[in-house]
Amino acid sequence: MRVCNSFKEGVRIAGLPLRLEDSEMIRCFEAAQEAREQYRIAKIDATEFSRCVSAAFGGIYSAAEVNVVMNSWVRESYADTEPMLAALKADGNCKVAVLSNTCSDHWRQIAACSWMKWVDYAFPSHELGIAKPLPEAFAAVESVTQVAVEQILFFDDTEENIAAAAQRGWDSVFINSSGDISSQIRDALPAWAATSWRKP
């Protein structure tokens, strides 16, 4: 999924005015880190989260405006997402799982995507009550799927999540979200993957 990479981007997509310099926008949003972590494991709801973020901005963005920004956060699926998953599922030995740091509002948007029909297992952080990179999040995947760690190929766009998964023995591949994501995934697929998505 294409998502916002910063609060500034979310503000722009939501059609709200930019009221701070870039550095201040980053600083204020980082000041709400605890609320962001609580929100993604369902310790607080959207109303409380928006209030906390607004407070971190000193009210420069109201709670209602923060809510508008967060509702604009999840954008569209990448064009290759569904055909890639369909090709992977054509290999009968391949299981697809999603392990996502998210929240209930964003997950509803993700779960409604047509490509979710190709997903065998979903582990959203707000349902797990834990989030990457905590080892318990990865352990939950292992426990439910019963897949051996050496048979798991994991993609993520955060270095700390990659490191945590690799420490458990997962084959972990960092994805640069500003690059060609489908090519990065295709190039990393091992020999057991669907033929059409093997590296040429």
C-alpha cells in the first residue's frame, strides 16, 4: 500500500494548509511518538490519538484536522500488488501473510482491498496488541502459521524491523519505499516462488 511518509505529506493530501516549517512539523509529530505507539496497539482510540497529536503540535492543528490527516494517510495499492500476489499464490507451496504496524481505522481500508483475497494470514498490530520490532510480533506469525523460520521470506521498509526478523532467522529483505518496490521484491524471491516472479 502507498501511505504517507510524513505528517507534512498527510497535511498536503488532506488539503490542509502547511502552518509550520518542515523541521518543526517533524519535531512535533515525533513528540507524539508515545501516542502513535499506543494507537497502533489499540491502547487508545482515534479520538484520543488525534487529541494527543494536536497537543504535540500545540493546537496548531486541531484534533479534528489531525483526524482528517489520518483518514488520508492510507492512499492506494501499488499497481503490481494484486498480480504479484496472484502469481505467488499460483505456487501451491507459498503462503502469504501480512504483519503490519497499523490501527483499526487504517486496517479497515487495507482489508477492503481486492488483493487481500490472496492473503492467507493477517497480523495487524492493533489486533495483536504488540507491534514490530518486538519479538513477540514475529513469534505470533510463527505460532499461527507453523512455518519454520528458515522458510519465511520477509519484506519491510524499516531497518529495525528487518533486523528483528533476521535475528529470528527469517530471510529478511529491506524495501526502499521510494524506489521500484515490485522490482525489489521480484529480485529477492527465491527459487521456490512462482515462475512469473522469479528473477530473470
